[in-house]
Amino acid sequence: MEKILFIAHTQADGTLPNAAREALSAALELSGKIAGSTLTVGLFGKDVKPAADAIAACGAASFIGVSGEQFAESRYATDAAAITALARQAGATIVVAPTTSRISRAVAGAAQRLGGRIDTHISGLDVADGAPRLQRWYYRQRMVATQSRSQRPWFLVVDVGVFPAWSGVAGSAPLQSLAVDQDTCTSRTKVIGIQSPSSDTQTIRPEAEVLLVAGAGWTKKQADGQLHIKDAEGIILDFLQKNKASLGSSKSLVDQSSEGESVLPFMSHLNQVGQTGSTPRHPKGLATCCHGEEPHAVGWRFINERRAINLDAGCGWAQGKADVLYVADAFQVMKKVNELLG
Amino acid sequence: MNGGFHIVVCGSIVPDPLQTLAPMEGATGPALKNEMMLPSVLDPWAGHSLYEAANLAKKVPGSKVWLVSLGPKAKLQQLMMSIAQKVAFELVVLDGPASGFTDSTEVAAALAGAIGSIPGLDRSRLLLFGGCASASRDAGVTMQMIGEQLGLTEQFLGVDELTVTENGALRVLERIEGGQYQVSECSAAPAVLAWATGNLPEPPNNPQIGMVNMRTIMPALQKAQTAAVGTGGISYQAVELPSQRRETRIVKDMPADDIAAEIVAWLKG
Ligand SMILES: Cc1cc2nc3c(=O)[nH]c(=O)nc-3n(C[C@H](O)[C@H](O)[C@H](O)COP(=O)(O)OP(=O)(O)OC[C@H]3O[C@@H](n4cnc5c(N)ncnc54)[C@H](O)[C@@H]3O)c2cc1C
């Protein structure tokens, strides 16, 4: 009989991240489909009672929590200890967790302590023959596998944007608090705080409807033989502000900073999409001045509708990677787009 | 830092990202078509961690860098022709698959075993480096599991910056959500740092470094242990290429104003 444990942490404001509510839906779906399984909710953080109450009606059989000041911060030693304690208490055979930076840092360590196995970046989950069967991508989104395991405990870390976020009425969850063996919590690490990237412009918005990708063309010499970096900067920022879009970049553009070339000051490697960058999920994506080479385009796997503006009709986007390629000057087009957006 | 760091970097090969990849059914599970023939590169995020390691070792006297690689010996040897010219390190080779389809638990066990038996490694000064994820399996779990097996419970994931403070503490910037960093301070080694891009460009080739490295690389390749690493308990029901290839509509000779109007209608639609 599978004992399913859903684990999540609270955020600074005491709520669960959206990714956690999505993973909760995944755990509920599994427990609904695996006959005889039970579902436990396991939360960790500074104070987890409000978060447990917020999902009290989810249908889990029990709620366990690890809380206290030492679990307020996201830190490997304490988080790995908390996850291990929750999984032990639940006697979990299957652990479902969201992909957040906090979970990702510590969950594999907990799996190792419990002699378990772990699969991450799960992009689909179903049940076959009474056991989970998952989908995940290999070689940076180039091929997709359907796979399962017989070992337990089995940790399943679900990607963001795959399941709908659970929603329901709040209630009072019968939360059982666990004490964690303090010997397993000792740490020499102190969390100092959160720092935004070099500029104070927030350009990465995972929840945005639209991803705007800027490529190296924005900082290359244009038809008049000149660079137009200031123009590029203005056009891109104006679009982001008007559309509340998230900003992605090609590798070439962000690499220019370490190579000492002219750069767009609000961009860093954190914006990079692709093979060695991120693979964001957005309903729409617009690529500008970006060639659409394969190492870049693999980062677009989860962008549903794709359009590109490029001067080159033979660029990568033309090769089945975008729905529409506008062969045009992105400076002209995007300036006009911004005007129309008002 | 008294006596410097002992920095162990875990990193292996992945297919060159410009190659087209296709899956096939191999003898022991899924594999890539023509896997042994595909040109390969140093796994990018592990590569960044190697360059960061070398840079740190230069700054902190008495430090030393090892590169521990699990992969087919012949392909690692090829890779060394370029990597060995970039930064100084001592190579430790485990001869085995570099496939993304192997189980991370088995990979971690093999690497932890190899690191545990490096002669002269001082675990109290150990910084275990690697990529935050591979470009093959892309699981982001191997470093934590190696760390656990070596008893390292100060761990960082998605690191872009490490500074050693005046009192020898490690100040670490880790990537978190929304393009932000979590800043932490760990009082001293040992620790695990799984790197993202870091801040350094790829070092240029330096034949002198290559000559020094080669003295230890060839013996390391010769005495490489075979690592029995496989797919573990994973059963693969299918591995497929995505079927979706878009029918791209290529719009030429349309005035910029009309294109803009079409894009705005699409954005708002
Ligand atoms: C190991 C490895 C990992 C990599 N990982 C990544 C990755 O994660 N992400 C990534 O992006 N790349 C990655 N790459 C690099 C990738 O192969 C390409 O080199 C890169 O994506 C090119 O960036 P780009 O398209 O912006 O620049 P370029 O190739 O320089 O293209 C610029 C484009 O701008 C267009 N242009 C110029 N002016 C205008 C204008 N006025 N209007 C419209 N179009 C214009 C040009 O026609 C051209 O197509 C990787 C490569 C390797 C080897």
C-alpha cells in the first residue's frame, strides 16, 4: 500500500508558494488513482499552521509539520533534516514535492538519507498498474521519457506549471507538530538575505503571460553601421513595462558582459534561456534579434505560442521553431508595438 | 585560509549542444543513437564550476583542484585535449557511461567512492564543486547525494558567486526564484557548491598548463577504474523525440506598422 506524503515549505509571509499548491494537486491525483493509498501533508517553515489551515479541505488524511525559528530560512542542513523527519514520520513510500529553489536544494539529500530514489523536473504524472508513471525530459528538453520505479521511498519533484494549483476553502487542519533531532540540524551556514540582480529592474517574471527574448542583434551594428544600444534599452524596457512581460535573453547577449562588450545593463545570466539557461513556462513568447539556434530554442520547450522578428529569413525560427517569423527590423517593429500598446 | 582549499570538481561530458540527438533502445536501457561517435563537450555548468575552482585555487595559496569524471575513458581522453589546456587540475577517471539515462543514485555512489579514495585529500578543507544540473539528465540531485555520502551538510545549489571573506568564511550567492539571489555565509569548509553560470569566461588555452596537466592525466586515464553504473531501478516505458515541429509562417515584405499591429492583436488575443 502506498503511503503518499506531500511536502512543501512556507514562504516568508507564511503562505504556501503557488508551486506547492500545484504539487498538492499532483499528490491528490496520485492518491485518488492508487487504490488503498493514503495521503499525508507535511509542511516545514517558521510557523506552518496557517498554511496547513489554508489547505485543510484538500482531503489529506493527516497533517504533520516541522516549525520553528531555525526552519524560517531556506538552508540545506535544516531543510534536509525537516524533510527527512517528515518522511520518516509519515512512513512515506512516495513523496511529492514542488520545484522551488528551497526544495531543490535539500530534497535529494533527504532522499539519500532515507535510502530512497528521486526524480525531478517531472512534467507529467499518471498511474499505471497501481503505481506512478512519470514523464520527464532528457538532454535539456530534447527527448521525453515515460518511466517508473519499484524502489521506495520514491521522491517525485514536480515542475512548475504542470498541474493546476489546488484551491479550496480554508479550515482548521489537525496539525501534528514534529520535533526534529537537533543533532541533524546543526549548521555553519547563516542566511544573510535576498539580493536582486545587479540592477533594480525586476525583469524576470515567471507568472507573466508573455516572454520577450532579446538576442545579440540588439547590440550589433545596424543598417546605418552604428550601434543603437540606448534605443534597444529603451524599447525593451518600454515593452516590459507596458506588457508586464518577462525578459529572456540569448547566451550571446549576456555573455557580452563578461567579454567586455557593450551590454544591456538590466540583463544578466539569470535571463538566459536555453541549453545552459532556463526553460521558462509562458503561454506566449516573442523572440527579437535572436537567431533561434538549437541551444537557445530548447529553452522554449514550454512556450506555447511562438513568434520571432529577425532580419534573416533563414534564421533558426524559420525552421519549424516558431509559429510566425516576421522578417523585419525589430527596432522599427517593437517601437511601433510599444506605441500601439499605449 | 590556512593551507588552502582542496577543491574537488565533479564534471563529465555531454553531447555538443549543436548536435541533433535521437534516442534508441540500447542493451541496458535507453541510449543515444551513435552515442560514441557524437562530438562531446565538458558539461557546461560543471565546466563553469571547474573554472571557478581554478580561479579560487589561484587566489588562495596552498589550494589544489581535482577533476573527477565518470565517462567513457576514450571520450574523456579526447575532452582532455582541450580542457587540460585551460586550467590546472589533477584528473580522477571513472570509466563508465556518461549517459543521461543512468540513475543519479548510482552515479552519486560511484563518484562519492572515487572522491573518498583520493590520496591526500583533506576533508576538513574540502570544497566539493560541480554543476547545478547536467545537460544530460538535468536532475540537479547528484551533488547533494555525493555530499551526503561524504558527510557534507553545508550545501549550496545554483551558485553564481563565492567569495572568501577576510576571516575565511564562504559568502555564497545562490539563484532563487524571480531572478534573485539568496546570500548566505558558511563559516568555513567543508561544503558543497553546485554551480550555475558563475562569473568567469572560458579561460583561453595555455599550452604550458596543458603540458603540466598531461603528466598526471595520462596515468589517471590508464589506471581508471570501471564504474558499474546503470539505470538502477528505473524502468523506461518510452523515450521519444517531441513530435511537434511547427509549420512556420514566414512573413516577408510586410510594413513594420502592419507587423506591429498583428503582434499587438496576438499579444492581446
Ligand atoms: C555549450 C553551449 C551552450 C549554449 N547554451 C545556450 C543557451 O543556453 N542559450 C542560448 O541562447 N544560446 C546558447 N548557446 C549559444 C547558441 O548556440 C547561439 O550562439 C546563441 O543562442 C546565439 O545568440 P543570438 O541568436 O542572440 O545571437 P546571434 O547568433 O549573433 O544572432 C543575432 C541575430 O540578430 C538578428 N538581428 C540583428 N539585428 C536585427 C534587427 N535590427 N532586427 C531583427 N533581427 C536582427 C540577426 O539576423 C541574427 O539572427 C550555447 C552554445 C554552446 C556551445
